[in-house]
Amino acid sequence: METSANGTFSAHRIPTLPDVPEVLQRARRGGRLEVADAVALLACDDAELDPLLESAAWLRDEGKGRTVTYSPKVFLPVTNLCRDRCSYCTFRKDPWDEGAWTMTPDEVRDWTRRGRELGCREALLCLGDRPETAFRQYRALLGLLGYESTIDYVARACEEVLAEGLWPHTNAGVMTREELIRLKPLNVSMGLMLENVSPRLGARGGPHWAAPDKDPEVRMKTITDAGELRIAFTTGILIGIGETLAERAESLVAIRDVHERYGHIQEVIVQNFRAKPDIRMAASPEPDGPEMARAVATARLLLGAEMNLQAPPNLSPNGHRRLLAAGINDWGGISPLTRDYVNPEAPWPHVAKLAETCISEGFELRPRLAVYPEYVDREGFLEPALREQVREEYARLGV
């Protein structure tokens, strides 16, 4: 039985699925779930959805209690030029496009200072993949600024952020081991969305066609290198881009397995595709609330009680209670200053309103830094100077 992302899977790969009640029982006993188990949960029917959510919420409470966190941040789109052309992206631009933009050091400094004044603690540095390999105009701009590569320029931006009193979290796309080493002393954490582990999505006509940096082997190499280098790392999956449920499950297992080897995945994001009018996938269906809840709950049961699990609140504005019920313990970054440049149509929720929702569901909403508390004193993850400053700031937050 061939399948779509909306509830089917490839029967020749997983011919028999276990019963959902048996999988839930095993998960609550601390058993290890595998791909077939995850597919069974992702494909569960409406009658099995509530028990799935209850099990995921129970496991979250066991590991994280009833505290849900968020990161007050400023979003710094260092450059929106990108050599990849994903079918669902509105962030990337060519140099000649309206809205093409590379931030200047003065803009980085100004935005960071304003963010700090508004209570931000994280600066998310987000940019396209390797634009200098695709655009001569951008290479010329880097030269005028005195830099040979985008990563060198990002390092300068991180220095500006630190000087203004915020903590950098860089998502620069695929990076080499040497580039990770270059940025580690200037960041408290870094990130790269795996999105999906299936190479099928990069075939002609697929969502990752003409996007060489979405090759799952390349992305897993960066995630693995980050583990070997002891970098607190954020990754996750993107659901609804044409993947099968088996591919969705395999992606979660790949994240779980690399974390078991290195212990560096500080947070996993389950992000839902949003259709936009000016993308090639404009007519593609978005995952609905129950599908998103199944994905989040499955991620919790597969990744375990101790994993920090996030779903972006601005991409599910009417589903916050359901996401809490499905086992998240974090809302990710929320900015009082800058919009979500990756999803500009989706405004951040007001923190006071989100706190009210959390309280009504029996949770406390608390701010955090760009690196989770459990990584602050873990050997080798933070530079000593950064560790002392982060420890002091967490102490001011009462953590």
C-alpha cells in the first residue's frame, strides 16, 4: 500500500504494524520504540488518539514536570540569500529579488541592543546556505566587508551579539566540521533542522529538488559532527512536505540514535508545513491539528521523557492546548521585536496570552536561555567564559 503524508505508509517496508495499545504500554514501561512502532502511532485512528496523547503527556510529566519554557529572542536574518531552492520556502532570495537582504554589522548591533532592552536573551542568527557559492554579487559584498566566507561574517555577527549581552544561537544551514569549530566558542548552542531523512524528497519534482544542502546524508553529517564536538544542538522534523509516515518515523529514529551516541541534541522541533501563495507547494495541504498532535506525541514517546520537545506556537495558533496535551515542554523562541522571517505570515503569540493558556492547562510558563540548563555544566559543551556568564544569568532567572 503506497501512502501520502496524511496517514499512509509503504506496506512493503513495514508489512505489519504492532497494536497501538501494546506500543503505548511498552513506551510507558520505558521500552524502546522503533520505526514500526512509531508508524503505528502516527497512523492511529481517532479512537486511539486520546490514549496516545495521554501516554505522551504522562511521559513528559515524568521527565519535565509541569513547566513549559520559551526563549525570548531577537531573530537576526543575517542574509536571506541561499543557493537552495526548496519548494516550500519564502525566506530565500536571489540578489536581484525584491527583499534580498544582508544585514550590516551596524544592523546586527542595533537589533541586538534593542532586543536586550525588550528583555530578549537569545539572538537567533538564521541565514541561507552558502550563498557565496552561487552569487558573484554576494561574494563581492563579502569582500567589501572584509570577509572571505559567510561563516567568517557570521562569526563577526556573533561577536557583536555577545558584546551587546545576548547569547547567540546560529542556524547557518549545513556546516563543515571546521566551520562548527570556528563558531563553537561564539555560540551557546547551534542548530540545523534535519527535516526528513528520506533522499526520495530530493528527486526531480520533490520538495528538495534543486536543494543540495537538503541531502539527508549531508545534514546528518553536520548533526553528527556537532555531537563529536560537544555542541548543544537543536534539530527536528518538518511534517507535511510529501513524506510518508514511515519516512517521518525514520527521521525521528535517526535523531534519537545520533543523540544516544553523543548526548548533544538539546531540543527537537516538530514543525508543520504552512502553505503560502508564492511557493511551488502553494496548493499542498497543511497538516491538520490531529496530525500534528500525533506527530508530537509520537516524538515524545520515541525520544523519551528527558528530551526537550518543541512545537512552534505561531504555526498552530489555535492548537496550543492540543500541543500541550501531546507532550511538548517548550514553545521555542518568541520575539517582542522581530517577526518570524521564515514564516512571515505567522505572528508570534503574545507571551501573556500564552502564559494564560499554560496556566489554564495546569502548566507554568518560564523563560529560558538559548542553551538548556542541563548543558551548562556538562563537560566540554560551553567555553569556560560563556559557561560562567550563562550560569549567572540562569541564577537570575531562578534556575
